[in-house]
Amino acid sequence: MEPAAGGSRTGRNLPAAIAVGVGLGAAVIGSLYSPFKWLFLLVVAAAVGVGVTELVRSFAARDAEVPMVPVLAGMAAMIGGAYLGGPGWLLGIFAMTVLALMVWRMFRGTEGYVRDIGATVLVTVYPSMLAGFVALLLKHPTEGPDQVVVFIATTVASDIGGYFAGISFGRHKMSPVISPKKTWEGFAGSALACMAVGGWLTAWLLEAEVWKGVLIGAVVVVFATLGDLVESVIKRDLGVKDMGSVLPGHGGMMDRLDSLVAALIPVWALLTLLT
């Protein structure tokens, strides 16, 4: 069967995916290097907010009720708090958000309480709390925007390298039950792309040794792949193919955020230690 016009043999609309990717990249770069760093935080909050909305609606389809407005408020508070006050504020706001959400649900009765709180805490962690670490990267006094670019570009390289290596050479399935399209050849392509982009950008933007960027890239490919697999497990359990359709050629916003939020903490830790 031939792919649809503009599609690839994986079923992905490649021209649309490229156009969306370029648009997202322009929004990120434009807001990052504007005189107002809060513009980038608004872009992050908007993207993560869409991802949270997709998760809440997907859970609702399986009768797990997550209060959307309080979760979104907690997400915004965590991102803003991380930028203003650092890791301590992020952790404190996260803990208070979880407690507030547990109390919020308590007044709706005992039936399904554990189920609903389980889904609510999951959404509060993934992607909400994890996204707060991008604000910690941005907070760096001299290299904030450059560190964010290194993180995003290296993680995106995992998706691009894995996609093209997978469709060109993919033969051996990595996890047929969880993600049938993911192959070890694609993982190798992801690793090469991550380490190359990480080494290049770390040397160019951060003026650090190339090996540090290669190490960051090697760590990114592991966590980005795990993040992608985690979301695949969630989607399979919820019985959905994509979390949404807001991004033509990509699916939902969470289908793009999964690897980014999973790689955020290790990249933040490595950049803090190595640069």
C-alpha cells in the first residue's frame, strides 16, 4: 500500500511535521533570545498546558477524573516558582499542589478516590513538575538561553535521528509489545544524532569541551527513549493512538513533549555539574 500524498511509509505526514517543527522552533528561539525571558516561560506553559489538557481528557475517557483547572494552575506555579526561586521553590510548590489536589478531590466523596488521585498526581508530575526544570536552565545567570537550546536541540535530534535511521535500516524491534515501530537501529541513529548535536552545540554555545556535550547526548538518548516508551505504555493502557491532533504530522502535544520532559532533569544536572 502506497503512503498518502505527503506521507511517509510510517504513515507520518512528513511535510506537515517539518512545517510544524520549524514553527515550534521559531517560537522557542524567538522567545528565548527576546529581551523578556518570561516570553519563553509563557511558550513553555502554553505547550505543557496543552499536553496536560490532552492527558486529562484521555484519563476522563477511562473514568479517571483529573481536575483540569487546579492542575493547570499548579503547573504554571511550578514553572514560575522554579524560575523565581530555584529548585526549592519548585519542590515546595509541587508538594503543596499535590496536597491541595488531594483535598480538592476529597470533598467529592470516597468512590474512585484512589483512582482519580493516582491519575491526578501522575499528571502533576508528568509533564507539569518535570517541565519546571526548563525554568531552572533558563535561570542560569549567563548561559540560560544557550543551555535551553542545547537541551532542546539535543533531545529533538534523538527523534530526528531515530526516525530516519528507523525507516531506513530498522529491522530489530526494541519493544514490540510497547512500541512496535521502535527499533534498535533507530536507537543507534538517535544516539549518533544526540551525541553529534550535543558535542557541537556544547562547544559552540557554552564553550565547553566537546566530550561534555557528547556525554550529555549519550544521556539524552537514553532518557528520551525511555520517555517515549513511557508515553507509549500510557497510550496503550488508555487505548489511544495519539494523545491528540493539535500538531499535524506529530499527533498531540504530549507526543512531542514525552522525550523532552524525561530528559530535562538529567540534562539540568549534567549542565550544572559540567559547565
